[in-house]
Amino acid sequence: MSSDFESYEQDFAVLTAEITGRIGKVPKLVGDEKKQMVANVEKQLEEARELLEQMELEVREIPPQSRGMYSSRMRSYAQEMGKLEADFKRSRIAYSDEVRNELLGDDGNSSENQLIKLREERAHLLDNTERLERSSRRLEAGYQIAVETEQIGQEMLENLSHDREKIQRARERLRETDANLGKSSRVLTGMLRRIIQNRILIVVLAVVIIFTTMMAIFFSVRGR
């Protein structure tokens, strides 16, 4: 499992490095070249998101007691991903000096004012979008915590269920032991009763024999 996670980490590092380099080129491009570069970056960002999802799935398979280190690394990667997306959005509305002069042409002042106003409006929209994304990430983090908590709860319930089964089996063994002890007690009681009865019979027989012997002796002496 850890080898798969490390493999995804390496792919993520290489991919984010490529995205960072391409994001730096976006403000220097115009027209179709810029559109093509933007499309490439969007595709790579989507691949990076998929890698993050794969890593999250791998982390969920780790036992809770060993998951802390990997969860911390995932939070770092998520922050890096958010920064890349924010840089990409800013790069799409940014222009290098060379490109700006080309776009402004002769009517520099009025066009530049319009461009500044447009950039301010886009920046405002970008801020709102980033706020929404931060809220979405917080909700996702809360959902992940809830999922992890649910998994821990399920494991605890399973452990409690196993413990309950063990207790029930122990109770059944105790009942069986009690039943066996009851049977043994009844057997011993019966044996003791028969022993007492036999001893009483022996005593009675001894008394009868002694009495008979004494009577025989008595009549024998008297007859003489």
C-alpha cells in the first residue's frame, strides 16, 4: 500500500512542477497560443486532482493508528493544489509588459484604464471564487473527518460486538458448568444416601446377629 502512495506522490510532484512552469508562461502568451497553454494547464490540473483522490483512497486504507503522518502530507498537497489553482487563475488575467503594449497599441491611456478596470473586476470575481473554493475545501475536510470518525466508530462497534460474543460464550460455558455441577451434586447426594442406608442395614443386621447369639447362649445355659 505504501509503495502505491509513494508512486502517486512522485507523479504528483512531477506534475505540479510542470504545471508551475506552464503557469509562468501563460501571461506571456496571447491568442491561440494562450488558449492552448490554458487548456494544457487545465488538463494537468485535472490529472493532479485525480492523483490527490487516489492518494486519499490509499490513506483511508491505512489503520487509524498509522494514518496521522499520511493525513498531514495530504493536507500539504491539498494546500499546494489550491495555490496552483489560484496562481493559474491569476495568470489567465495577467499580462506581461510586452503583451500589454501590444494589446494597447496607440490609444494607450484609455485602453490601459479599461484594462485596469477589467482586471480589477476579474480580481474581484477571482476573490469570490477563491472564497467559495476555500469554503468547499473546508466542507470537504469536514466530510473526510466525518468519514474517518465513522470508520473508527464502525471499528469500535465491531470490537464491541466481538467482545459481546466472547462474553456470551463465557456465560454459556458457565451455565454448562453449573448444570454439570448440579448433576454431579445430585449423583453424590444419591451415593451418600445409599451409603448411609447400607450402613444402617449393617448396624441393624449386626444388632440382630448379636441379639440372636445372646438368646442362643442364654437358652443353651438355661437348658443345662
